[in-house]
Amino acid sequence: MPDRRRDLPAVEALLNHPLLAQVDAPRMLKRRAVRTVLAGARAALAAPPPAGAGAAAGEAGAGAMTTEDLAARAAAEARALARSGLRPVVNATGIVVHTNLGRSVLSAEAQRAVVEAAAHYSTLEFDLERGERGSRLGAVRELLIELTGAEDALVVNNNAAAVLLTLSGLAHGREVIVSRGELVEIGGSFRLPDIMARSGARLREVGTTNKTHLADYARAIGPETALILKVHRSNFVMGGFVAEVGLPELATLGRAHGVPVAEDLGSGALLDLGAGIGREPTVDMSLAAGAAVVMFSGDKLLGGPQAGVLLGAANVIGRLARDPLARALRLDKLSLAALEATLRAYLEPEAAWVQIPTLRLLARPVGELEAEASALAAEIARAAPDLEVRVVALTSRVGGGALPMVEIPSAGVALRPRVGAGTVGTLESELRLGEPPVLGRIEEGQLLLDLRTLLPGDAEQIVGALIARTQVRRPADRS
């Protein structure tokens, strides 16, 4: 049998094919796409036919690899390579602070601030009044103090960095007391004991997994104790035969022994979310309870960019700001611009609920969502007659490791292909691979699209994606 791999077109022949010429991509990426497709074709031709298929199957497979077919595959590959790795998606999952999808969407004001900071030179570290170097954290620091009543404030690039800086700056080479029930793991198998080990602090566990008492902390305090750390269990809940020590009691114990108390709040809400969403401790509550330093994220319930915020006593925050690690963990100008704009919205709490997308999405009334779901279902029914469409009651989640047990009533659309029109899995894949990608969730044989997490214009995007969904199939899939 002749070696059909010799019949494959040369790289240059495919590269100059009209289908590749139509692709808006750098020639380097087109060449890479052609080589990828040809390598796959060679591998397919070199593989033995399936048992019992005989040589005819191999001939048929080889015959399907025409220059036109290979050029079409290379063109599709080149388009995929030319797309940015960081792409907008339609979030119809119902998870508002979706970690895998970038957590919080920035407000319009924060977006404008980022563009301004990116497009111009700025006063990042320059004091115009004095005509000399200034602090990059000046405006953000003042806003945080105003909003929370903290004596001082510091910002780094995420909350894990805030915890790392606190442990390194206050307890390097000494002991940090933590309840066993608060040795949490956050996303990506990132564990508190690992952060502590990297900081140079020594972990001193107290209590048991389910119960820790004030006396456990008191017995553990000694000459090597540098810090008591309380960790808010924001991403899981313990119930049943449990007990923990509140922050006010820990702060009183710490003051009696001259040991500062730090709290890792995780999500860091500046406003009371209310019973309709879920009770989450606010930052000012922790400061009022006596914490020397409070740490939390900027891109979760705060609704801003990725950042780690540290608030607390002036002498403690000042010490951390002078730590060499603070420079390595500092925030860039674009994130600072977004954070400042986000914080300014909180100066008028009522405005924050409107301006900040995370808060606005969490607070949307279910009746409003039901009306929008009915309108979207009607549009989908007209655009995609091969689908069964229903308006359904759903439950959304906060996400981002916050309020894990809270289910927020919502509404959405359930999609199911009609008999003979494919599978739900295929439908999900076509929408996920479309432009823009539409992400929902499959439950009970249906693809659910939750309207709570849709942004303005997303409903139209969904309808368009359903109309164009067959275009994402590869040539081989359509043959």
C-alpha cells in the first residue's frame, strides 16, 4: 500500500490557499496552524485502520484529506490562535462572583478610570502640590479610612498576598495561633498552613476541628507568640456540635497579653448585604471588635479589581507598609485606578447598589428576572425551532467563596433539543465554543441559562449564538 502521507500538500501550498488568505491573523500564526493540521493528518494516515476495517477504511480516510479540507481546518485553527486568550463570555451560570470567569465585573466608572490610567501618564507616585515623589496609595488609603473608620490602610495585589505580608511582617520566626477549625483551603488547593510556612511564621494549632474555646487560645500564648489569627470560614459552613471564639473575645485576650489579633475576612463586604442575600460580617464590624489588622479581597463582595486590602491600627499597618515584601506585592496603576473608582461609589451606599455590577446583580428582584426570562424564551423559540424552551425558577449563588449555603431565588430559561435534533451536551458545547462563548449549566437533561448573571446586551448575544451555533462545528463534524 503506498504511503499516502506523501500526497499531503506542502506547508507553503496550504499557507497560500485562498481560505487562509481570508483569515485576519499574522502569517506566523497561519504557518503554525498549517503545521498543526498537517501533523495531525500525518498521524492519522500513519495509524493502522481499526481492527476488521481493512485497507478500504484507511483509503477512505486518506481520500477525505483533500487540500480544500485541510485548508479549511487550518483556517479554523488560525482563527482560534488569533483570538485573545482572555475573551469575554456570557455568564448564564447563575454564579455572580464566578472565580473562573474573572470574579467581579467592574463598574462603568472603574472601567473609565482604567482606560484613563492606561492611556496617559498619571500621578501614580507624584505629588503635584509639592512637586515631588508621592505615595501610590494616597487616594485609595484615604477612601478606605473614610469608609471603614480604620486608622490606616494598605493595599496589595490579592488577599493571599495580604495574609502572607501580615504573617511575614508581624510573625516571621515566631508563632501564630490559629484554631484547627479555621485552617482553610481556598481555590486551587491553596492552603492557609502553606501560606504560613512560606511567610516564615510557625503555626500553633489550638482546639479541635469542630470546637475551639477561649481557654485553648489562652493556654497557647507564650513568649514565642507573635499573633492570633482568626479566619472567617467564607467558603464552607460547620454545623452541629461546634463552638468557636468570637473576635471581640479574642481581641480582649490579645490585649491582655500584648498580642495583636488579625482577621482574614476573605470576601470583605463593606455594606450589609441584607437578609435577602445573606448575612456576611462587614469590615467595620471586625475593626470595631478590636482586630489590629483586617484583610479581605477587592474583587469579591467589594465588587472591584483583584486586590488585597489591609486595614487596622496605624502602628501595625505602618510596620507592614515598611516591610520589603510590600513592594513585591504592590498593586499596579490600572488596578489602583479601578479600586479607587469602586471605593468612591461606596461614599453614597445607595449609589453603590446601582453602580457596582456585583451588588446590582445580587440584589435584582426575582420578578424582574421572571419577566426578562419570558421575553428571552419567546425570542429563543422563534430563533431556534429545534429547541424546546421553558421559563423555569432557579437558584443563583454568590460565588467567589462567599456565603456558600445561600441560594438566591432567580429565574431562567431551560433548553432541550427536540427529538432528533441532537443532545443537550452538544448544545452546551456549541454555545460554549461559539462567539461569544455562552456558559450555562446542565441539570436533569436540560441546559439552564440563569438570568441573574446576565449583563446588558447578553440576552441578544444568547439569541445570536443560538442562531449561529452550528457554525462552530468543525468541518469533520459536519461531514
